[in-house]
Amino acid sequence: MAKPTGEPSLGRVLATGVVSWLVPGLGHVINGDRKRGLVLIIVTTATFWGGVAVAGAQSTFKPRERTLWFVAQVCAGGHTIVGISWGQALAAQPGVKYAGFVAEDVAVIYTSVVGLLNVLIIIDALLATDPKYVRVGVRPPPQTRVSEAAS
Amino acid sequence: MDGLAPILAIFTTPVPLTGVQHLLLLAPLCVAISIVYKTLRCEDMSDVPRAALGQSVTVILAMVGVGVAVWLLYLLMK
């Protein structure tokens, strides 16, 4: 992982936040953490559009009927902008088919979860602009810890 | 543009789902959440697949366990 040196500028932090909101994971790519960013881009995109595929774009985004869910969907940024524009265009067409309650539920949950995950992704991308930021996800096995303590 | 039509139709045609399929769709969502979470937590990216798999299995088994427990409770109280 490429670590930036020095204190991050406000412009860089803001740019990372905005880019990370628009495309979940792109903030990490811009920070130089390409592998992590690509994994995030692929997984969030597949999950979001997998959810949309279940109910169709016309049934997935309902700001008035499912307001709180929509707030979560908005956190997915660019995906939601494309999805809601497409959904509104489809809804304006005559004879459009809407999904049943179960399929609509699944689509809304999938897209909202991606939005909530993107909040974590944005926070992580912002923290990673600081060169002192260290992730603490997996503990080393006990033997390693004992040998570290001995040394 | 005509070649794109079948691909675009995937995102505009609703899928008829039953209750069981509804529940089964929780599994891929758990896997996606686990991958994203572990990607953010692990310093070394080579740790991600194993950590995400472990978390996915734990979450799915826990959900099945809670489901069975609630179902048994329902049967006892019936």
C-alpha cells in the first residue's frame, strides 16, 4: 500500500470524500490504495445493481414512500443518481411493469445497505489520507504475539 | 444500441420472488457486507478472503440459529 507523506491538505481530503461518495472505493484508488479500492468498487457496484435487477430501476427508488430507506440509498452516490434518473424515465413510459412487494423489499434493502457501507468506505478513505492511519482488522496468531513479546 | 437491450432489460424487468427465495437472497448480501467490512479492516489485503469467508459463515449461521430459536419458541407457545 502506498502511504502518502506529510499532512493531507483540506482540498485533498474534500476531493477524496466527494469522489468516494460518487463512486464507492474510488477514494481509495486516488489515495494510492488501488487493490483495496478496486475490490470495493467491484463489490459495491455488483451488490447495488444486483439489487436493482431484482425489482427493476422503476420500483427501487421511492423517496416519498420509503423516505428513510431513500436517505440510505443516497449515500451510495453516483449509483443512486443513475438509478433514480433511469427509474423516473421508465416510470414516465406507458405500460411499465412494477415489482411486487417482496422483490421491491429485496431491491431496497440491497441498495440501502450499499449506501450504508459507503458511509464506512468514505470514513475509511478520509482517515487513510492521514499517513499515520493504521488498520487493525486481523489479530496475528497467538504464537506470533508470544514471540513478539519475547523479543 | 440494440445489442445492449437484453442487458438493460435485466435492470428494468422485475423478478417474481417467493418467500423462500426472499430469505435465500440474504446470503449474497451477507457475503458482500463481509467483503467490504474486512477490506476496510485488514491492513494486508491477502487476509481479506479468509476473514470475509469466516465472517460470512458466522453471520449466516447466527441468523439461521436465531431463526430456528424463534421458530421453536413459537411452537412452544402455540
